Amino acid sequence: MENLVHELINHEDGKIILLSINGNTLISESGKPDKLKRTEKEFPNEQEVQKNFLKKEWEALKKGYVLRNDNPNIGLPRLHYYVGGGYTGSLSLQGTDKGIFVYQNVVEANIWKGQLLLIDGQGNLLQSIPLPKQLAWEIAYQEGNQTLYLDLDHFIYAYDLESQEFENLGANKSDPSSFISVGTNRTVFASFGQLKSLDNDNKPFFDQAYSTVTIKGNTPFAGVVSPDGKKIAFHNKPGEISILHADNGDLIAHLKGDFQMIEKMEFTESGDLLLAQEQYGSWGMLYFDLINNQQITIPGLEIPEYSKEVSRFCLNPDQSKLVLSQRSNVHVFDFKAKKFLHSFRLDHIVKNCQLKFVNEYLGVRTDYGCFSLYKV
């Protein structure tokens, strides 16, 4: 962190804070841009100055300042924005044409409620949107009809960005097996024993029943639609994934592998590979060849650490980069060449986060209450 400089700005009063490190000295400059007050404090070692740099930055973020850096180096933040609201495990976020939506828990009259914060890439708060229910486990954006699809405590809702109205698509509560996923002009969700594939008018292509099993108190359950909207990967049995036709729910292929439960899955654009993150078991990444319908290994995509456990994963929009996280550490791979690129550490996190690309930047919502954009 030698000679590191972070600039934070308060959009309400125009004041700024410049935090920098020079050797083991923490330098803080604050006030109006033309009249800054400077303080310096030296620390005994690099670890202490880094810890206090982040502590002072966090204090500023909680007071309404926003970190902004329009030209960050790789592994550094473009934006830090304080979300707060208390930790519930719900860390969803989604970029759209209108801005970035981030879930926030709030307390009103001792009652927990949920809302979406709509911010722009500069950290300006554009809108706060109260939700019909709290705990947004997932948010997906369907560009084809300008709609957000939300899993709100396992109820499935659609939020029209133009009319700003919510519609309950599921009616019943899940148990708690649910997911939402969007592809080109196709939205797929599962809730309360029904798997549905919708067009952009929210009319079903098919509505298919499913069952679940419970293993030591846990339910294997995950699903995703392919980027072209033509196939669905559906996991509701230990060691099994069904590939379904998104138009009618017919079985295309049945995958079996050495795993129990899947947390998340993603198709490649070409449709010939399925990525999956195992829950429990190895806690690592799994890969399935959809040409030969078999589980494969890709050594070039292994985390270069002793532990291969993965907390979260995501692909960037053109699928040229794969990001794997381990608690506060992020590992970036060239997904096309199948090789490791670099690693970096996330700021303002305890041990858990959600990852999702917002255009070319990695969006991160942490369990400490911070939303960030990083250059990868």
C-alpha cells in the first residue's frame, strides 16, 4: 500500500477526505477542496498503518462519504458506498440501465423492513424503494422488458422499472427452495414446488411441478437459465443436474457427478460448459461438459492456494474472466485461456460477500455493510 491515496467525497456538502499512506505514516487531509486540514500519524509497522487506513476510511463512509476513483489500478476499488442496515445474510445487488440496485435492511418502529437502494456509478443515491417483503436473496434484471425479478424471502416478485410497481408472481411461499434467473427474453424461477419459464409479458412457456429432498436439514436446490434463454440447468437431487428445454421443460440431458449439493450454476455463452459451485462436500468448483454430458476437471481454473474452497463465483459480461472468492480474497482467471491472472483482497468485509459484475467492474456487497466496485 506504499503511496496509496483514496479520495472520499460527501455529495451533500462537497467536502472531501484524502487518505494516503507513505511508508508507515497515515496522512489525512479533510475539508473543502480549497481549504484542507492535514494530519499525520506514524505507526510501528505496515500492518498497523493499513489497518488504521481502512478504519479511518470506514468511519468516513459511515458519515456519508463515498470513495470514488475513476481510474483505479487492478485490484483496487472504483467505488465504496456505505449500505449498513444490519447483517441478515441477504447481500443481493444488480446493475441495470437505470443504475445499480443494492439491497438494504432497515428498522422502522422496531420492525425490520427491506428496501432497494438505487445508486449510480459515482455513488449518488438516486432512489430508495420500499419492498413488499424483506430479505432479497437474489435480484435479476431482464433487459428485454425492463424488469427486476426478486426472490424476497422465497416469494418471487417482478418490479417494473418504468411503472415502478411490484407484482407477486408466485403467490405462495417456498420451503425454502427457490431461485430466479434471466436469459435473452426468458425469465425462469422456481418457488413452492413449481418451476416456471416466462416470456417478457410474464406469460408462462411452461409450469412444471418439482419435488425436493432434505439431507441432514439441508435441501439440494439450484437453477439457472442459459444466456440465450434456451436451456435450464436444474438441481434438486443429490449428485444430479437436469438440463431442460426452456420452452417446454422437456429433459435434454441428465448429469451425474461426485457431489451432494450445488449452491450456484452458470452456463457459458456457447452452451457447451456448465459451471457449478458445490455446497458442503468440497465447497469447490465443478465443471460439466455439456457436449458429452459428463463432469470434467479444469486444472487451470484452480485457486492457487492450499484450500480450493470457493465462497462465491461469477463471470464478467463477455465471459472472458472468472472470479472466485475465498472469504475476503478474490482470485481472477482468464476464463478463455483457462489460466490464473492475479489475486487481491476485498476491503470492509468480515467473511462473507456477494459478487456480481456491473459492466466491466466487479460489484461486491459485503457482510460489513459496504457496496463496492473493483477493477479486475
